[in-house]
Amino acid sequence: VMRYYFSKLDKEGREIYKKLYFGMQNFEKKISLKGTENIVREIYYMIIKDNPMMFFVHPSKLTYFKIGNYVWIEPIYVYRKEEANQIMNEINIKLKPLEKKLKTINTKLERERFIHKYLLENVRYKYNCSEDDFECHTIVGSFLYKQAVCDGISKAFKQLCDLARINCNVVFGDSWNEYEKPQKHAWNMVKIDKDWYHIDVTWNINLSQRFKYVRYDYFNIRESDVIKDHRNFDKLEICDSLKNNFFYENKCILNGRYELEKFLVDKLNNIKNNNASKNIYFKLYLKENEDACSLISNAISKASIKTFYFSTGYTLNSNSTQNVYLIRLS
């Protein structure tokens, strides 16, 4: 298990972490720890984020009190020990073939792609999840019921990354757009080769389901992109690389009209000559005063004339916050 938050603690913090971790693993009713309430509470949440298999502890509520130099924690266990062990066995049965498959995949990026695809195909976002519906906030919802919310999905991604020996952490912050109030949200940071990236599997699941197309809008993206709709999170690592980003890797990050037109000409020729997919998926950066819809419409018209490829029409799906567009030719 790769415990990211544990690795960031000093010696004193690690001692608190270990005592609290083993206390909760043993279902102790009260655990005494030397430290301040704030530090102990912070380390408790680090343990929850580092250890997705600790699904039997309440993911967001904690009871504690201070006596002298000690903080006494009373964990809230949402299952009895026997129940938790049974659920753990069921989860391990689900994970065994996945772990076996991951061992056959050579590179970290390919293993990450496999994990991402598995979650996209096997988990749905649970819209009617209450705070007391513990399963959907943990890996129990993701792996056993195939329904979870963002923290359950990000913990499942972390659990599979642990099996794949990929360094990963769970990030808590807010989802944000200019039309709504910020909402509590969770996603991941992942280290592929030497670089860290943001990945929001929950939003890729929702986009893929909505548009019936495997989406990578939030797969290995930079901080400069993620902050457009994710806010108020701890900037734990520098995420400024594009090397393992889906759009960069597939040469479909486009800057402005000329690059878009050239890209569409290549795509239409490929559809015409090689019977390639009629879905065209790309990231497009525009000048401030440019309108994406009209620019894409004009570029399709020009590319059609140049290639003598004329479709009966198209639909355009846009994630304008991330500058991501999906053209579906008829």
C-alpha cells in the first residue's frame, strides 16, 4: 500500500498515525494520542484518504475529547468487526482478477488507463446518496454495488492504483462553476513516471455516460486546467506536465483556427479513406473573443470542401470550461 499522506508526516506525526491506524484496525472503542486536537483530527482524515480499505470507519464524522496532554478518539464504526471482515473478503474477491491483470501490464500509464476504463465501465454515480449512506462514500459502493459518489470513486481509484504500484492520493476540495455555489468534491492526484497529474474519474464517468463515449476530459491534467472547475484543495504536488495527458499524447491539443482546420482535414481524410471513427475528440484553445461553436462550424465546412467529404450533419458536445469538444458526424 502506498500511503501518500503518511509519507508527508514528521516522526511525531507518523507515531500518531500508526497508533490511530492500528487502533481502528482492531476496532478499539477509545484511542489515546499525545498531540493537539487539530493535528489528531487532521491525521485521522489522512488515514481515511490513505487507506480505502478502512471503509468500516465513518468517512466524515469523528468524536474526540482532550484530557491533559492527550486527545482521546472514539472512532465511529459503521459495521461490526465480523461484518467488516465479511465485506473485506467480498471486495478482495472482486479485486483479485484485477490485480492479476494489472501485473501483466508493463507501464504505469497503461495500468492507469486500464483502471480508468474499468471504473468507467463498472461504476455509476449515485445521485440520491445521503450523508448517512456510508457505502456510496467508500469503496464498498464502488466495488460491491457499482454505485458511488465522488469520494467513493476516488477511493476506488486509489485502491486500484495501490494494487498497480502507482503513487496516488485522494484530494478533497470543491467543484466550481460560475453559475452555482461550490460543492464538496473529491478526485485524485497520480504520479506517472516522474510527473504528477490531476485525474477526476467521477466527472469522466458522468461525461462518458451522458455522451455514450469514453471521455478523458479530466485524465492526467495540469493544475492550470483543473483550477478552472476545481477549487479550495491542498496543492500537494506540482502538476504542470502534459506528457501523459490524453490529448497531448494523441496530438489533439489545438491552438486556434489554423491548427483546427488542419486537424479536421486529416480527420476527414482518415474517415473517407480508412473508414475511421466519425467521432472527433479534441482540446481547443481560443483567443478571448473567439466563439468555439462558430469557429468549429466554419472549420468543418472548409475541411469538407478540401477533402470532398460531405456528411449530412454533425452534433457538437462541448466541455467549454476544459476547452474539450466532441464532434459526431452523421
